[in-house]
Amino acid sequence: MDRDDRRAGAPPARLPWETRDYYVPYDAIARPIPGLWLSRGDGHRLLARLAGGAALRARLTVDVDRHPVTSHNVIGVLPGRGDEWVIVASHHDAPWASAVEDASGIAMVLAQAAYWAARPAAERPHNLLFLLTAGHMAEAAGTRAFIDRHAALLPRVVLQVHLEHAARRCVPEHDALVPTDEPEVRWWFTSRVPALEAAVGAALAAHDLRRSLILRPDVFGPMPTTDGAYFHPAGVPLVHFLTAPMYLFDSCDTLDKIHVASLEPVGRAVTDIIDATAGVSAAAMRASATP
């Protein structure tokens, strides 16, 4: 059964998992076992063909173009008070056009850079490093490379902020995914430092960021489910913003899925959280963490 026959007479599938454009491997490991993704609609069509009783033959052809590439992290810095740091980061690559993942994250990091650049150095609570990482779908290769290369910097990092996915909640209607005016539920992975948790809670309340949850970094596993996850086992205090809509790994992730109304209040909340670290040292932040 070839591709054209499979789709003959079928309406265009625009729901996640009802397409062939779904990409979720995060480890970049080439596996020798070929696989076939069948959506529910494709599965029903295949079963209907098989139910006819006639002998059927099928051929599965996998065309793959694999070759090593070199990608790069993008780093910018702004001087501030003292010799300690706040890192604001996201990743700059994704499998599809990926408006939510992670063009929205890049936009939020660039907005932070613009905001802090407009404030005098004396008003910045710490030095600021803005980081856009590569290799997101290769087990956060860019993040791991940054941590390895800048290991000597990490003890002087007061806070690492990661910003990913300003997403609209979408609902299925017939064969389409329809964006709503609500944001997808927002996760704020926050190190268990009482003052930091309080600062995050105050910022969310001040900017009316409803549908937000403050979560432990290890609530779902040993690390948060973000591209910046590896900062957590490295001992760096963190606040990671993430949403996880159903369409995140699918070509359905288009510009209409960005929750534009979130961008400014999330950005203002993040500046409040960073401002709250003024006068707090990296050592003090770590010392006050709840075991």
C-alpha cells in the first residue's frame, strides 16, 4: 500500500499524531530496528484493506540522510554588580518550523537581553549571561557542552533561568486543532530554596499568571523536563519555565499556537525573579536549599 493509496479520499489530517510529522527522540541514538508509525486513521484504513480477505503485499522503504554536523551555542553577556552570574537560556533548534518550540523561548530570552541592556550596569543584580543552546534533540548537547566547558563558572551562578514554550491550549474539533485564548498549563520548575520559591510565587501573583504550577525540579524524574535540565545535577539553583502541549513534537506547531498574551507577563515575572536575587550570593542560595 503506497502513500498515495493510503491517503486517497482522506481529509487532510491536522491533528497531532494524525500526521506522519511526529518527532520525539531526544537522544540522537541511531537504532537498527526500522519502525512504522500508523496514526489512528491510517490504522483504520489498513485494517479495512486487510478485512477484504484478498492477499496483500506491502513494502516499507526508509530513506534516511544521516551525517554529522556542527552546531553552535549563542552566548551574550552584560556586566552587572559583583563577580557572580545569572544565566538566562533557551534552545535555538527544533524538529519542525516549531513556533512554540522554541521560537517562543528564543523571543523570551531576547526580550530579557533587551530589558537588562536598557538598565544601567549598577542596576543589574549580577552579571547576566544569555545562552541559546544547540543540540536540543541530541540530549541537550549544547547545554551539556556549556556546563562542561564552563564548569569553573558554575559555583558563581546565583540562578539559572530557562524559558521554553509560550503555548496556547488547543482543542480538537473534527480534523483540526483549534487554538483557544487560554495558555497551556505553565510549569515553573524551581529549586527548593524558600526565598526563591517565594519570589516565584510573588511574581506569578503580581502578573496574574494563572494556570501556573511551581514544581520541584525533580518532580517528574531526576531532572526537570527542559533543555536546561543538566544544570540541576550540577548544583545550580534554577527556575525553568515550560509548557508541554500535545502538538509540541508535531508539524502542527505553527505560529498560531504561540500564546502571545503570555510573552510580556512571563517576561516581567522573570525580571522580578532575577531582581529578587540582588544581594544574594551563589553560596547563600545553595546553603539555603531544602534537602
